[in-house]
Amino acid sequence: MNRRLLAGAVAVLAAVAVLPSDAAVPAAPRIGHLFVIELENKGYDTTFGATAPAYLARTLPSQGALLTQYYGTGHASLDNYVTQVSGQSANMYTQADCQQYIDVVPGVDVPDGNGQVLGQGCVYPASVKTLPDQLTAAGQTWHGYMEDLGADPAREKATCGNPGSPSGTGTKDPTQTATAKDQYAARHNPFAYFHSLLDGGACDRNVGPLPKLATDLQKVSTTAAFSWVTPDLCSDGHDEPCVDGRPGGLKSINDFLKEWVPRITSSPAFKKDGLLVITFDEADVSGDAGSCCSNPTGPNTPMPGITGAGGGRTGAVLLSPFIRPGTKTDVPYDHYSALRSYEDLLGIRTGGTDGKGHLGYAARSSITTFGRDVFRY
């Protein structure tokens, strides 16, 4: 190198050296393929404590980031699932897991700027938009993968998984209890509860049985920008023991994760620009109704946690090429934080309550999103 080039290089290095270490570095990377695995009903101490099964509690955190202060937003299951894809808060029907599959009525917007719908019921009007609606509007793809979906056509449709047609009189949901033939639960499939996805067939086109995920993961071109994975009532830890003889609980959770996490993380899409989020809908109902992040009650129920302010502390694990293995953060997050993070990480700038791509209560200015405490790249 001649002296002129050497002097120029030294000057550039000197200029860089005086910049802050994180100058011009965004708080989070641009994720091209985001995966969510949603598990059931476990509090942080049970799942990530010293006596928890090693794969979830230690192996996966050693490969990615452990969020020690991640909270559910309500009790019981369905209201948490609804929150994660729409930013809608609980009503008394979703808190009761919608035993009857009926429309939310009156289903009118609350004129407070928070994007909430007033009413009781299960299936939200077409005016309520979801993360999949945003992705479609932005020209991106999405899929839901449901274990055991369609195993018993008498219980639910083989596509979408809705347990009937919503009406004012209601359709009893036959998937509330597992059978030896079929352990799919509609209440753990958030996409079946929005007319914006039901009416035009988007749910039928994009939500199907879990085995299809293995096929879609083979190529970047067939892997959706957003993939949601719901295990069945045994594999997600909800039942213990299970009707098919499996142990359920944490043992079956670990068995499921050991099979599917490596499939996802070894896929070309994940290796390129992926993020996998593994979390729980809520902590054990009887043990924890705690919350974080100024969790709003909303207009339709006295308390989001039924007996308290939230869904309890569950924790979450995030894996990504953009995360330094062994990362641990105590920054508080909840399901609204996750939804806003997904919108930002996927680059969505459409359909939001705040005009910036954020839905419902995920649009609150106080929301903290996954940032430099999680991502190091």
C-alpha cells in the first residue's frame, strides 16, 4: 500500500474510532422469516427454573436469548392468542375460551383512538385487522400450522380449523376437549376468530396441518414471511397426561421442541434472515395474574387477568442468526410488545391503528419492542 492510501485508511479508522459503538446501528435487524411456536399455561419458574427439563430451560437459551420478564396479557387462553395477532384486549367470552363460537356484538369501534372493538363474543368483525392482513397488504406471505388439524372432520374443518360458522345463536365448539383421534383446539388458533380472514377465504388458504411446515421449510421461496405454529393439546403442555397416552406437560413440550426447533433453525430461510420466538400464552391460571408494561384492561372486561392485571410471567426464548448465543435480558415485554416487534421486524407500515403499522394496543407509544438487549449483530 502506498503512503497516500495508507494515510487515508488511517484517517477513516480514526474517524470511526471516535463514533459511539452503536452509532448508526438499528435497534433490531430486518427479519425476512419470522416463526412463532406458542405453548401453554406455564409460569417462568416452572419452565425455566432449576428443575425444568433441560432442552427448553437451558439448551435453547444457550443458543439464543432468554427473555426473563415476558408476560401474558390475560387469562385464559384465547384472549392471549387474539392479542398477539391483532392488539385487541380481552372480553369475557375470549377469557372463557369461547365455548360458543359466536360473533362479537355489537362489534363497534371504541372512539378513543386505541383501535379497540366494543362487545362480547368470539369472532371479530371484518373491520378488525390482524398481522396476516397487514402482511397481505404489504405483499408478504403468512401461514398457520396446527398440529392435528383436520384429524376428525366432525370437529373442525381441515383448513382454517374453525369449529363451525359463527352466528348470533352460537355453535358449540367441539374442540374444547381432546380426543384420542384429534387433539387440535380451535381456541389455540387465533386466525379462526377474525372475519377479515374468514370471509374472503384467507384462513382456508393459509392455515393447515402441521406436517406441511416440513415441506415449506425446504426452500426460502416456499417459507412464509410469518409462520405460526400451534402444537396440539398434548404437545403444547396443556394436558397432563394426554388422551393418547403421552405424558403431556413439560415432557411433551420438550419432545415437540426437540423435533421442530432443529427443523426450523436448519432451514435455509431461517439461516438467511430468520427469527424463532418460543413463548407461552399465559402462566398457570391459579398461580400468576401478574403483568408488565402498563397492560390495559380494555373496554370489555373488569380485569384482563380475571383475578388480576395480566396473564402472568411466562418467559420466552428467541433464536436467530442476529442473536448472540447465551443472551439474557430482564427488559419487561408482553404479547403487545411481541406484536409490535413483529410488525417492526417484518417492516410492516400499513393498516395500523396509529398510522405506522401498529395494531390496537400495540400502537401505544409506551410499548417497548425487542431491541439491542436481544439483538447483537
